[in-house]
Amino acid sequence: MVNTWWEVKVLCDPSLEDTVFWRFDSFGSQGTSTQQRGSSCVVQAYFPQHRLELLDLSAMALLIKQDALCNDLVLPRISWQLIDEEDWSKSWKDHWKPEPIGDRFLITPAWLEPPADNQRLVLRLDPGVAFGTGNHPTTQLCLESLEMRLTYEKTDVTIADIGCGSGILSIGALLLGARRAYAADTDDLAIHSAVGNRTLNGLTEQQLPLLHGSLDTIAQTIDAPVDGIVCNILAEVIMDLIPQMHTIVTPDGWGILSGILLDQSKLVADTLEQHGWVVATLWRRQEWCCLNVRRSPA
Ligand SMILES: C[S@@+](CC[C@H](N)C(=O)[O-])C[C@H]1O[C@@H](n2cnc3c(N)ncnc32)[C@H](O)[C@@H]1O
């Protein structure tokens, strides 16, 4: 059980914001938020205390300052403090409002009601300590890709969600009409949070089996290949998973892959093509991209 958190604040030029998110993510942040402050912005992240030593925080600060220097930006001001669980939830809750994503979703914090005139699919979330609040560009790109695929093509599909975090992508797919989403994450805290979000959205264990593990765990669990894969993890992890991806999908299956920085997209696309996948589209937001892929005909 996590009781104490590092709250890290970076006051920086807005054009550094995305790089700061990326650095936070690579050090295992479990929740982020951003606010405008005049012509600057404050990017915040939360890390379970036991996961980061002071040395890690110093290294992260150094890397963020180097990022600013390399981009000719003013040096960011970086601070951190320990806060307890109650303060963590409160500061998180203060920042989080219902957020429309794509044409169909309204991501709604568990503690708020959606507006009375809402016409969108309400995806309720209590992120707990897991990544996946919908405010990161990669999550948004995945939800929008799912929306395109499941709104205009057949919806009665099964999917695998590798690196499910809060469960946001699986829940989104089920709200759009998917029949079942097998979701896996290597982090216990993510699974714990996804279990809560499954209940919050009125979904059953059968619709959304939550597994501690990764692609191989899903392979051992499914009784038939799935129609599609969603995977929003860093490019390095995705490239390790690509050689096994075909083992869990149908021969005409598809994939939605994000967590990939634009300058890594060619490397990931080449790896996909070497393993029997075709990149159909690349969607981009800020420095991030999302590859929509399908199995290449045999
Ligand atoms: C960037 S978050 C994505 C969360 C959510 N799917 C979203 O789109 O917002 C990546 C998640 O992948 C998990 N993860 C990292 N490496 C993994 C791996 N090899 N297999 C499964 N999950 C992994 C992390 O614990 C984290 O919860």
C-alpha cells in the first residue's frame, strides 16, 4: 500500500511540457497534471515514495534541465516534496475536470457527475495511482483510433490491451461496443486501479478480464485469437513485444500502438514490417504518434 508520494513540480516554458511529461513517464510517474502560469506552465507528477530515491529525483531534474538547454529554452525551476496519500488525492482531484476526447467520449472523474445535457459516452475514471487519465496525448490518440475503428467497422470484437494502466482504453473499447477486452499490466497498482474502474463503469469480469502480466499472460488466457491489440507503452517496450504480437490476433487482426515519440516511429514501423504488419496510418499529437497497423496478407 502506497502512503507517501513525491510531488515533483517543474515550472518551465510551455514548449518543454511534453518533454517533461516524457521524462516523468520514464521515471515511472503515476499521475501528472499541467497548469498555465502566465507565459510559463507548471507540470506536476506524482511518484510512490518507495519507487524513487533522492538520487533519482536529482537525475531526473538534471535531464530536464539538459532538455531545456538543448532546445535553447530558459532553465526550468524544479522542486519536490513528500506528501501523504490524502493530499495526493486532493491535489489530483483539484485539477481534474470532465474532458471530451474525440467525437464520442467524455472522460469523467469518479467524483463528478457528467453535465445533464451530455450526449457523449461517459467513461468514468478514478485513476488511483495508475497512468491513464486521458490527459496524455498518447492515451487520447489511442481512444480516438479506437473510436474510428469501432464506430465505422464491426464492433462485436475482442481486444487485448497491453499496459492497461487505469483500464481507460479497454473501458473505452467496451463502451464503443467491443464484446471483451483482455487487459494486462505488469504493475500491481495499475491492476488495482483498473479493477475499481471496471466496477465504476458497470462492466463485468467477463467483459474485462484484468491480468497481472503482459502479452504472454494474455496469450495463455485467451481461448481464441483477438481481433485487435491496443498498446500504449514506450517504443522500447513495444519493439520487444512486436515479434510475439501475431500470436494473439486473428490473421486479419489490427493494432493501435502509441507511446511512441515521432522520431522513433520509423524504427518501430520497420520492426513491425519485418514481423508481418503493415502501418496503415500514423496519427500525431505534439511529439507523440500513434500507429494504426494491420496484419499483412500472408
Ligand atoms: C503509458 S501507460 C498507458 C496506460 C493506459 N493504457 C493509457 O493508454 O493511458 C503504460 C502502462 O504500461 C505498463 N507496462 C510497462 N511495461 C509493460 C509491459 N512490458 N507489459 C505490460 N505492461 C507494461 C505500465 O505499468 C503502465 O501502466
